[in-house]
Amino acid sequence: MSAEERRESVVRAAITEFARSGYGGTSTASIARRVGVSQPYLFRLFPSKQAIFLAAATRCLDETRRAFERAVEGVEPDQVPAALDAEYQRFIEGDRDMLLMQMQIYVAVASADAAGDEEVGAAIRAGWAELWDWVHLRLGADSRETTVFMAHGMLINVLVCLGFPAGDRVWTGFDHKAGN
């Protein structure tokens, strides 16, 4: 494999490891093992654990946006909210590690901010703001609709992370079957 292919493998493995164990609970050794490389080689690809995390977090946010982009291709403007909602629910139902990584991103930012590490928070906030802006424009630059959509997604994240099964009373009011 080329170095770029290895970097890609590291990012994918890091998403899984960080999603399941969080930033503090994930060792670079576990990421290296998952990829099948040595830890020293891992650090030739990325200068630090933080750099690996930021690459994984950025990928997570980018993949969320790309899923949304696919969902609205060729969709009439009045159907965009439903298309985004359906895609988000398909996205999180289909890839639990990406959902858990989203949640770990928010925890890592809070921890980094509390520790005075501005780099992590600034990078993640910039990526999240790009996602917000993209959604906001697709929803007709309607701040209320954007807020409702993003809040709805966050509630779905929390319910899935808490392990509520589909059909539980906490899912009442959702248009799509979620939480599988």
C-alpha cells in the first residue's frame, strides 16, 4: 500500500477506535493494530494522536455532509427537508461507529476546551459550522428550520447512543423508523 492508502486505513480505523473508546480511552497502539502497522509507522503518517483524531473527526463531519449532498441531488426544494431527514436517519442506522464518533467529537472538544487546548475545538467548530452552513443553505437559509433539523439530528444521536430500541416511547413523533 502507498502511504496515502495507509493514511486512509488509519483514518478509518481511528474512527472505529475513537468512536468506541473516546479520545482518552483510545491508544495509538490500538489504532496501529487495527490497521496492521507498527506504532512508529503510524507516527510517520501522522505527527500525533491529536492529528489522527482531527483527521478522523474531519472525515466524520465530511461524510455526514456528503451523505446529505447525495440525498438532495435532483430533489425539489420543498422536498429537501424530508430528503435530509431520511438520509440522516439512514446514515446513522447504517453506521453506528460514525454516529458514536460524532458524539465523541463533542466530548473531545469540551475536554480540550476545558484543558485550554484551542486547536481541537477551533478545528471541529470550523467543520461543524461548514456543515451547519451547508444545511442552512439547502433549507432555504431559514434559521428556524435549520435549528429544528440540527436539533432533531442531535436528539436522534443521543437516543441511539443511549440504546433506545425502535418503537420505544421516546421515538414517538419521529417520521421515520429510527434507532435500529
